[in-house]
Amino acid sequence: MKIVLVNPNTSTDMTQRMVETASTMLPPGVELLALTADRGMPYIASRTEALIAGQLTLELLAEHAAEADAMVIAAFGDPGLVAARELFEVPVTGMAEAAMLTACMLGQTFSIITFSRTLVPWYEDAVALAGLQARCCSIRVPDCTFASVATVQNELEDELVALAERAVLEDAADVVILAGAPLTGLAERIADRVSVPLVDPLLAALGQAHLLARLRVRAPSRGRFARPDAKPAVGVAPALRAWIERSA
């Protein structure tokens, strides 16, 4: 089985951390192809940046969709997820949706803990897109700054733990999601310091991608996610153009 993982951020260090975290849970026989955006932003943090990243994500997915059994969009706001499901014929998962759906299987309510207030509106949109506003009891951010997204999980570890416990005590969260690609791997490290289950969005997305690939569900030929009819695509990246024009 082959799972393609796309990091829509341009940070290769972030991708490497994802690969290391993925190695702790993927079973033998699963090949992970991890790709990093070569254009865009080091870290996506707004709706505008997510829109740009969405197209870049589709381009990378298009280059490898024919060889993949499942694909993962490795950014918490899931840029390009809905479009990817419409265009490609293999299962596609995203970190935000996968984390929230996983949290719903562990408890009635969940809280999203992240590290920057800039992210909150985008993450609110992700909750709404998943239709899970009634299950999300809060989105919380520490009242402190950090030096770098590369080291933010280490810099703010104690503050994030304290915030998770506040979400449990004050918001009645049954589950806490540690949101944002830079927090990948943190859940396992601090699990014994938080009184409810923690969800690592990357592991949730990979686990669900693996399950969907094993289910071997057919691609839809009708309905809201049936592949659109072919049409000319001018000036589009060649691999993505081929999928749009149905020559792929």
C-alpha cells in the first residue's frame, strides 16, 4: 500500500517531523511518500494563505494520485481537501477533519488547542465545514509568544498542557486536539500530563487514510463528489491539467 502525504507548507523540517511521527504508527507494508510544497509559505496561518496552498496541494497530489492508494493533506485547515476529493479517485484525508472525527469517537465534545490567534478564524471555518460546531466546545490559544514554528511545541509545552486542562475543567472537553502541523508528535509526549485523550491530527489523518485504502471503496460516478466533466485548463501545472482535462 502507498500513501502520499503532502505538506502544503514549505518547511522541510516540518515534513521530516511528520515522517518520523508517522513511522511510529504505520504498519509494515505501507510505503509513505512525503512531499513538501516548493512554493508558498513556510507555515500557512490564514484563509488567504490556505487558498494559495490549496492549489499547490492539488498540483502535488495530481503528480502522484495515479500511484497512490490514499492521500493525506498535512495541514490542519485541510487546504484543497474538498476539491481533491472531487477530482481524484483515491481516498483523501485532511488533518483537521480526521482529528475532529477521531475526537468524536472518543468523547461527546472536543476542544482545539493551537499556538497562534491568527489561526483561529481558519480553524473555526474547518469546524463549520465538517459540520461539528455542536461538538466543538472551544478553540484555545496560549497568551504568550514563541520564537519559531520549528520549536513552538517545545517552547510552549507547559502552556499547552495547562490550556488543555483548562479546556477540560472550564469547557467540559472530553477530548483535546493539538492543532497545527508544528505540534505534530506532541500528543504522545504529553499524554500523561492531560486528564483526557489527546488527538494528534497527523496520526488521525494517516490512520483514516490507511483504513479507507483497505476498505477499497469505489470512486463515485454520481453525486456531489463525482469527478467533473473534462474541460480545457490553460496555464495550469501539467499534472493537474491532465486530471482536469481527463487525460490522466
